[in-house]
Amino acid sequence: MRKGIENSASVRHYPAVFLDRDGTLNEDTGYIDSPERLILIEGASSAIKKLNAEGFKVVIITNQSGVARGYFSQEALDAVNKKLVRILEADNAYLDGIYYCPHHPDDDCECRKPKTGMLEQAKKDLAIDLKKSYIVGDKASDVEIAHKIGGKGILVLTGMGRDEKNKLNNKPSYIADDLNDAVEWIIKGSDKSKV
């Protein structure tokens, strides 16, 4: 190994909690085309703050086909995500990354959930261990993507979760009332002192 070059085998990889956005973190009010329409679900900021304190990477992964459908622009989507970051920061919570798929479902891209493109990119960018990670969302595709990467999938019953519960092809690791409930379950399961 040359001096000054870090051996990639020695790089530490971190567990992450990947969060769906609409219906999991914020109210699903349809295609959110402006920052004014972004309303966080009660307790979402404090849930993310708990994950931050436990050392998890916290990453948003969200399908946003409204861009491809022409319902809103890339700039409008970026403005919504910036407002989300500002709200969380005001509550002393933070995200390690936001990844989104702007494509139409018919485009057959590699980034639209339940495909793993967004997670693979986050893994490279943020040194994430996918097998030790969690996917939290209100859709069957969030549970499915967790199975694909060998992580744990959590279905939240906010947003479309109650309806999606009947569409599951794969059993989730946990069904949570909301994000806060999901985070409590994650933290209890990852507490090394309880092993």
C-alpha cells in the first residue's frame, strides 16, 4: 500500500436508516410541487434526531415521478427538499443524504424503488453497509427493496401504509405505527448492550 492512500478494505462502513419521504416523513398530500405543501408528520424530527444520536446514517430515498410527468420541475423538487432540511435542522436533526428518482415508472430506470440504484449510490457516497441497514416506508416497494439488499424493512402505517399492508409480497421485519415507533424498534434492536 502506498503511503497516503487508504486501503479500501480498512474503510469502516456504517449502518443506515433509509427513509421514504412522502407518507413516512411528511404528510402525503399528493404530488408535492412547492415547499408550502410540505408538512412533516408529528414526531418525525425527533425520530431522526434519535437516529443521529445513535450514530446511524439517515438517508432519504424517494420516487418522485412528478418531475417526469411534468407536474413539477427539478427546481421545485429541490426547493421542497431544501425546506425539509431546514425544518429538520431547526429541530437539531439532520440528514446524511437525499436521493430521488425523477423518472416515470415506464422508464425502467435503475434508481426507481424497488430497484436498488439509489441505495447503491448512497452506499458508495456515504460508506454504508447495506446488510446492516434499515428501510422505512409506507409502501410495499420499501419492504421489497430491503429484501433485495439483505437489510431490514419496516412498513409504517402512516401515509399509504394501511392500504399497502395488504399488498406485501415480502414480510416486513416490523410494522410500525409511525416513524417514531419504527425508530424505537430500530434502536432497541441495535443496542449492543442488550445482546
